[in-house]
Amino acid sequence: MGKTGIITVIGEAMLELSRGAGEGHSGGGWNLRYGGDVINTAIHLARSGDAVRFASAIGADPMSAGLRAACEEEGVDTSLLLADEGRLPGLYAIETDADGERSFHYWRGEAAARRMFDLPGSAAMVAQAARSDLLYFSLITLAILPEEAREKLFALCGTVRANGGRVAFDGNYRARLWPDAVTARHWRDRAIALSDMGLPTLADEVEMGEADDAGDAAKRWGAAEGREIVVKLGAEGCLVNGEIVAPPARLTVVDSSGAGDAFNGGYLHARLAGQSPREAALAGHRLAGWNIGRRGAIPGRDADAPYG
């Protein structure tokens, strides 16, 4: 699959309110941006020059229009982004402490993205997404969807692969989105079985109660079964093909929001461009390191941004 292939990311985009340590607690100091795990990765891919489509649903309100415009300004194709007249996009707030660690607060229970497979334009969206060279989604994507919609997403994965495309899956686990870890593991495992590339984070796997170390996580994700598995290890780097690949430079954390999403964007872009998994891991580390050195899940692009 070459760099010119079409990537479709499927999941949710949300309104993001963020503020850092010491920026006030009387209602002021909040910055409005847009984010969500898969759309963050989509923006990184688009900035790197890849052809990326975002498949989801938002509202028909001014905030949704702003979200759509922000995606388009970043070069993300929004032709598969549906409008739900009766719902709004989800909202989340991020507070960052003095060490760059974040805490989240969500308002997403009735978000439009939950209905992305049930709207009048959903069938056409799925038909277009089926003609992707790479389909990318996450465990958060599965968490926000009702079970019937999860099955439709899995059917889409099968169609993409039958058409010669590949599927990449990020095991982004948020415990509050699931009734329990057993349920999350069930849907995670079903997604793994339909994926060619897996991007788990060791901390998530440990929290879900099934992995002791990176090698164990890679095995559980099917690294020995022909899947391309990259286990993210935070500041230590990642495990690729049995090798720990450390970040090329010491990382200074200003805001850890979106670090894994940035890594995924750098890694997938490099792999689409024909680089080896190890080279792609280093590209992922460079982009993640740039990302966490700035405020917000998707910082504004600057001269130091390591986009290809």
C-alpha cells in the first residue's frame, strides 16, 4: 500500500475545552478546540500529506459546523462526516497539572457520533468507506457505539479486507466508557481478529487485567499470527517485532494529551510511505514528542513539527 492510498478513520470528534495548571478555576481560562482519538490521528496523517477521510456523525449546529471546518482546514476529507439534525457533538474538558498529566471530564452520552451507522446517509458512508486502502478505528470507537453498530463496523472491516485493504486498530481503553473490563476485552478481541495492524498501549492492557509486560501484550494481540503489533510503552518507547525502540530524544512533557494518537499518526504515515516498522516507530516517537511539548491534543503546526 503506497502513500497515495486512501485512509478512512472512523470514530468520534468532540468539542474540547482545555486549560493548564494555574489557569484559573472560576470559569475562565478555558480554550475551545476540537479533538477525539481517531480524529487526532487523522489530522496528523493529513498534515503529513496522506489522503484521509473522517467517517462519523456530528450535529447540524454552529459548533458542529466549526468542527467540520476545522477538520477541512487541516486537510481531512469530511465527505463521510454525517449530520444528525437531532443531536450535538460530544464535549470533553481537559485539565493539566504542573507535571503535564491530564484529567478528563466528558459529556458524550447523547453525542451524534453514536448514531453514525443509523442515519439516512449511513449506507452510503459505509459503501464509500469499504473502498479504503486502510481503515482505522479504536476501542473508543467501539465504546461509544451501540452493539448493533459495532457489528456493522466489524462487517465493514471484513469488506475492506476482502477488497484488498487493511485494517488498523488502536486499543485505546477508557474504563468509564465500559460496564466492566470483561466487556471491553470481549469487543477488543473481536476487533483484533479483524485487524492487520494493532496499536495497543501497555498501560491500557494492564488496566484491563490481561497483560504483565509488553511481550505478553504483543502475544495476546496476535504478533505471532502475522499481525503487525506495536505496543506503546509511554516514555520508554514501544515494542516492535520483539525489540524495544526508545524515543530518539528525551521527552519534555507540557501536556500529555494526544500522545498516543500522535504516535499512531507518525507510525502509520511512515509505514504507508514504505518505511520499516522500526523506522516508523522512531517517526511515531518524534511526532509524539513534539505533540506533548505543547498544549492541547492537537497543537498548532509550527516550524519544529516533524511532519513528512
